[in-house]
Amino acid sequence: MKLLIVEDHPSLRDLLARHLRRSGFVVDAAEDGKAALAMLELSQYDAMLLDLGLPDMDGLQLLSLRSRSRNPHLPCLILTARDALHSRIAGLDAGADDYLLKPFEMGELEARLRAVLRRAGPRPDTRLYIGNLSFCEQHRDVQVDARPLVLPKRELALLEELLRSAPRVVVKDHLEERLYALDQAVTPNAIEAAVSRLRRKLAKAGADASIETLRGLGYRLTQRQAI
């Protein structure tokens, strides 16, 4: 999953980005509203963590401008030191999904973020399946025949994107956008290499799901037919 952090305080912004990347998220971070709006036009996100006290605009203004971007219904968790009741009401009325007061513990942040993502998702069950392969969106664990399969975060993100779309084709450009932050350099064969590694690991684990390469189009995850 891909997140956008909008926070003007450099140390807090970097701390949030590092923590959430370690938790398996792809993260872009913006220091002000103008940068955030540019990112909302360039990429698609699963959720936004938004500070209200931005240097160039109020966070509530950014929240209202979200509807004109590529992410018009993007779930939003507000992070702010404004603890007045009217501020919380204004944030929720403006379209935020939840409100977390600073300072906060990272554990609570992740729990609230998971709750926001669950409410935004179309699936009542957070575990995705294809054959004997399953992936839990909430806890981000993979199983083959109920046995755990440990994957690096990039391959985990790749599997999630393919599972979410299965059996539809996922184009390469979409995978690059979803698996990498905007400031990360992507080599020409990065996606091909990640697909190759994931394909080998699925086969070694005995998964009856396989990744098909459709030249000039992209990739799709399908269930192998029994022989």
C-alpha cells in the first residue's frame, strides 16, 4: 500500500516515513500543501496522513482540494496539535476519516491507519486468496497452504497489487507507481527482476498461483490448473 505524509516538521516527517516504510508501506512525503497537491496529481495513494498546520495553506484547504486530484476519495488521517473540539469537528466535517492528536505513539498511529484503510476498502474480508495462496491486508502476512511465506517488502507489495487485481492484467507503469516512492530511482528492469524473484519463491513454496508475463502489456496472477 502507498501512503502520502503531509507534515512540515522535518524530523517528524522523516520519523513517520521511516517507521511506515519499515512496516511495509511505500511512502511519499510532502513538506507543504503545494508539494502534496503535486504528488496527488502524479500518483495514486491508499491513504494520506495530514498535518493541519502547513506553512503555505491550512490542512483543511488541502483536504478540500483533494477532490480535484487523481485521489478524490483518498482516506485521510489528520495528525495535529489542535486539540480544541471545534478543530476536530471541522476536520471530520471537511472529509477526514479520523483525527489523532500530537504527540502520539506509533502503535496507535498504525492501529488508526489500519482502521481507516479497512473502512475505505471494498472487501469485508481482509484476506485475499487465489488457490492455496493467501495474503492478509491488515497484518501483511502471506501463506501457502496455511504455511507462512516470508517475503521482502518490495515483493510483498508486488504480490498485493497482483492479488488485488487477479486475474486482470496489471500494467508495468502501474506497478512502478505503486511499488516505488516518487523520489526513488527505478531501473528499466526493476519490475521484471522483482517479478522473477517472486515467481521463484511462489513456486518453491508450492503455491498453485503463477505470474504470467504478457509482453507489451504487463503481468497477471492466475491459479495453475490441476494436471
